[in-house]
Amino acid sequence: MKRSKINQIIVEVKDFLKTHNFTLPSFAFWSLDDWRAKGQECREIVDAGLGWDVIDFGLGKFDEIGLVLFTIRNGVWNDKRYPKPYCEKVLISLENQLTPDHHHRLKTEDIINRSGATLCLKLQQATPDGRLLDDPVSVSIDGEVCEFSANETVSLQPGQSICLVPYLHHRFWAEGGPVLLGEVSAVNDDVGDNVFIPDMTRFPETIEDEAPLHLLCNDYERFGILQ
């Protein structure tokens, strides 16, 4: 994606969050100069991958296949400096914008429709060797056990949440308008714990056609933050 496109999306998302009365932590608004003035007191933000995440999965069709995330808090697997066993994110899914088929090997997550329109999901059970089964799936929606056929559309209204366990393959999109989503999960590892079928790029290349408005969570190393 071009940096100019990423910057534009972040501006629009900040406005969207404001209309839904959702306030991000202060580091969401730091400039590159702000970052370069920081020291090791901000090491956790970098190491835990906190911050902005704007992705088109390398397909160049963000409005059709893409997602904006902001990781608010997170731990780091097997790193005693960061003992948090949990992660929290806010996600923004545009109307009919698909987050493509994937599952996690380790992470259990609750996806919450915080506000907006309808969140739609399709679920399928995956196996450790990468096969997708056509068996029915059983999930917890707000503590209630529900059964669905494989790839049946599951709809969540604002206030509802669904628990996705490891190897529960899923895709989701917003219907009827954009949706403000929450994610509460075990520690998040976007480098090693995402399985896309078919395979996709989790952190696509950024084309630097202008300066960044705010750094993405995968920008810290590129811009030498805290190095």
C-alpha cells in the first residue's frame, strides 16, 4: 500500500472512532518526531507490537479485502519482561470489506461487535495439517453455546460477541455499514500464529510516497525506533 493511502485511512478511522466515542491511548497520535524523542521507557510498545495496523493482505484492494486494527495492549510469548497473558485490539471493518479466511494455532479470541452495523462471519473447523472440514461447528456467543453448519453465515449485532478458539477457521465482514469491533484474546503473535488459506501476506510492503502520519506497528524497526 502507498503511505499516502495509509495516512488517509488513519485520518478517516480517527474520525470514525470519535463519532463512536472510542478514545485511543496517547501513543496512537505520536508523530515520527515524537517517536524519535522517546527512550527505552516505550520499549513495551515496540516489542509487543502495539499501535496502528492497516492491511490489504498484499492484494491492493483495501476497500474489498482489508482491515484496520489498533493493538492497545499485548504480552509477548516467552518474554518475562511482559507478563500480560492477554491482548486487546480495536478493529474497524468497512461495509462489505472482507477479512479473509484464517485461523490461529494458539490464540483464543473474543470478537465483539461494539457499535455500528452487523458483523457477519463464516466458520469452519481446521486441522493442524491445514485441512478444512465440513463438520458443524459449535461456538460460544455471549456465553451461549450455538451450533452452525460449516460456512453458514453467523450474524452479530452491536453488543454481541463470539469466542473463536484455536483452529476455528473464520472470515468476517460488515453488513449494512461499517462496524467498530473489539478483540479480547490471549497474547497475539501476528508473525507466527496466523494461518491463511490460501496463504496471504500479513504485513504487506509499504510504498513510501509521503511521510507517515503515524507509524504502523510494523514500522518501528524500519524507522529505527529505540534502536
